Amino acid sequence: MTAQAINMPVINSLDFSRKAQEFRDILPLLRFSRLGEYLADTNGSLEITLIGRADKSGKPTLHLEVHGVLKMTCQRCLDSFEYPLDVAADFVIVTSEDAIPSPDSDEYDDEVDYLVAETQMPVIDLVEDEILLTLPLAPKHAEKECVGAGKVELEKPSPFAVLKGFKAGKSQND
């Protein structure tokens, strides 16, 4: 299944995975309303792949991959830089929130992400949520590439300079 970026699909997540359907597209960054707040520039696009399938135990799952480059603002020097984005996420689809194992149960696995099945799930929302979860809290260049990586030292008098004068036998009144 391939769709135009303008006509983003809305899928039935359970049917999508049971029928082993696929969605592949290249989406412009302008399509992601919440992501734009974190970017220095919204020019560019991301390659999206969403694959429905069943896992080893027969549970319906979704596999999401997102690849591309984001222009972000470095929090050290405030210049923009290219941040490579490579997201890969797997979701087990459950029929309700009650079907998600509680952290106290033996079935619980903190490595597994669960999605509650939806008959009208916008693919773009799932993609944008996963991108936002992978972004760094304080994006920065690599230290060698960042002009703001050098520490700026301010010249201000030491509070102990007065003590230095006392040691030499001088007082402030001399």
C-alpha cells in the first residue's frame, strides 16, 4: 500500500497487521505539525515504512521505520546542524488497555511497546509520536564541530585576592 503524502492513510491497526499490509512513502517535514516546533528548518522529507505482521507467538504487530535528516538548533552555539534520524520501533497491538500486562505480572516485558487497536488510526500521528520520543532533550553538535564547545572564561577578580595582600604584609589601608 503506497499513498500520497497529502492523503495520509488512516488504518485499522488490527486489520493492517493481520493482513500483513505495508505503507511506504516519503513525507515532507511540513506535514508534521508538532515536530516543526523542534526544528531549525522544515525543508526536507522523511522516508516512512510501516509494516503489519504477526510476531512469533501470533500476536498482531506493527513495525515502523523512519529515516532522514532533521535540521535542529544546537543548544551550545545556537547554530543549526543536521541530526540523522533513524527510528525503528515495534508495537504489539492489543484490543484494549486491559490487555496490556501490568508491570507486576509475569507476562510484562519492559522492552515491548503496546498499542491499543484503533479502527481509525492516522499513520502520521504514530510516526510523529515516535520521532518526538527519539529526539534529544538538548540537541548539540558533536563537540569537535561545535563553535560553542570552547568554554568562555570571564575575567573577574578572585575573592581571595585580598587575602594575597594580607600574606605579603599589606593591608587595604596602606
